Amino acid sequence: MTHSNNQLIRILTIVIILGAVLFIFIAQIKHLKSNQDLTSGETIYIQQDEGLLSTQDNEATEDYEEIVSNEIDAPEIKNDIDINENWADTSIENINFEKTLDFEHITLLIANMNTNERERVLSDQELFKQVIENEANNRSAVMAAANNKLNQHPNVKFMMQRNSENMLLEFYLNLLIKRKLPEEFPSTEQIADFYEANKEKQFTFPLRVRVWQIFLSKPEDATEEEILEIQKSAEEIISKIKTGINDFTNIAVSKSQHEQSRNRGGYMGVMEVDGLLPEIKEHVLKSKIGEISDPIETETGLHILKRGLILAEETLPLEQVEGQIRQLLIKQTGVQLKNAIFQQAREDYPQKISENTAQEWWLKLKEESE
């Protein structure tokens, strides 16, 4: 009997192995077929995913943080660059996909990092090795893609061209904006002027309060019976909280009908006292911290409130918001300069697209998609 069982086990093992071999063979055939289909007429949709930095995750690159930045350090920008010169070629035909990773590539990679990132990499040999390992992974994957002729597909060629142009555009905008902005922009005086002009609107805060609520809505044209039922539910909730049967947060999550605060245990956030409904404002100003209110009726329903800390009126001093104002002014001025650059470029290199043309394109594409 034991001998028969052993024979059966051997037969089953052989069947399983043959099945596995057959499965691998079929998978290889499908893989080869998929490689042949890469250059067919089928549309390929490319979706960019910033989270995928390399083609594989392994122990050497697991903790590697992407450190290549599009930021351009001012010291690296030479003022004698002729921005009208054809100094950047965006043609994908000139990209050598067969070129292996070399010192020139790594040199350019390091040179195009911002100052902090460059210092980090050059001061840490292990991090430098991880950067090279990551680039090697990318280079091998690019060579594999090119070997499969993916770079010749019309959709891929278009996206590569567009991404190349976007990089050129970003560099161009950064270059012109940094040339136009004075080195010491914004000045101390400009920051102070902005602060004074916007002190009341942006840097002065009125009386505020932290509020939690459990809200029970009432239907429009609710009958007396319906309102009494809602009030009964509200009183039961208050009783459970005050007797310690349940706490405010748990009941808010399970019972409150105000979606935004319900998911936060009833927390409404920091609210301006003068912006509250009169009935709620009255309770807030006379209650104590942590006190649970009786049901407060408004037009929309019943509110059970718990009051938090009342924050006094205050105006933030200039010293506290100086950095915030500096970044805001740089951002606002950058947007203005960018708009001016686009306007000048459209004048110098006009794109004549009428409203009728745009409508024709839209209708044609809409018709094709349907």
C-alpha cells in the first residue's frame, strides 16, 4: 500500500513539473509576441508617474531619494548666454539610446543639481554610489526600450518631444526671471510696505474659538412631532456624554449629521466668533472650556456644542511673517514676469489660431472619439 502511494506521489510530481514547464513556455511565447507588437499600429498611452524613479527596487536603491532637481542656481547662470541662440536641440533623433553610462553623463547630472543636493551627494560616497546605481538602472531600461523600437512609436515620439520642449521652456523661464529679478529682491523696504498695506487683512486675526459639535438636522417644514423626536435624541446624547456612558468624539462620529466635522470627531476648527450664528455665538461667549451645551436650535437643526480655547485678537509682528512675505512677493513677481514672457513670445513668434479653427479642431476630435 505504501509502495502504491509513493508511486502515485511521483506521478503527480512529474505532472506538476510538466505543467510548470508548459506554463513557462507559453509565457515566453506571449512575451515574444508582445515585443513584436510594440511597433504595430496599436495606440500606446503614456502615463507619467512621479513615484516611479527607476525600473526596479532593490536593497541598494530602496532608500534612495530622488535628488535631481529642476531648480537652477543663480551662480550657474552665465549672464553672457545669448538666449536667442539655438543652444538647445530638442530633436529626439539626436539622442543616442545605445550610449552606456559614462563620466560625462554623471558630471552633467551632478552639475544640474541644486547646491544643497550637490553637496549632499559629493560629501557622501555611499549616496553617490546610489545615484550612479539608479542612473545605471535607468540607462539599461532606456536601452531596452529603444532596442524594442518603442522610441519609434508616434505617441512615444510626441511625448518625448513635448517633454524635451517643456524642459527647455522651464530653463528659459527660470533664466529670464532670475535675470529680471534684482539680487536683493524683495528689499527690506518692499517687505515692510507689503506688511503695512496688508496688515489688517492678512496678518490681523479677530476673536476666534475652537468648537466641536454634534449636529442633528431637521427636515424642511418639520412637524412638531418630528422636532420633539429630534430634541429627545439630542437630550439622550447629552445625557450619555455627561454620565460618561460615551464620549463626545465617539458620538459625533456615529450620530452627527454634519459630514465635514463628523469625520473629525465633531471638530469644526478655529472659527471667528463674529462669523458664528447668533445662537451659537451667545453660547460660546458665556460657556466654559469643555462645557457641553444644551441643544441649540437653528433653522437647519439642533447643535450640541463643546467649546474649546478662545483665541484673543492679535496682529502678527513683521518679524514673524517676514519670510512668508518674501516668498509671496517672489512668487507673485515670478508669475507677472512669466506672463510678460509669454506675451512677448506670442508677439515675436505668433501662433495664429482663430476661434473658428479651435472649434473645428474640437468638433473633429469629438467626432473621431465618438
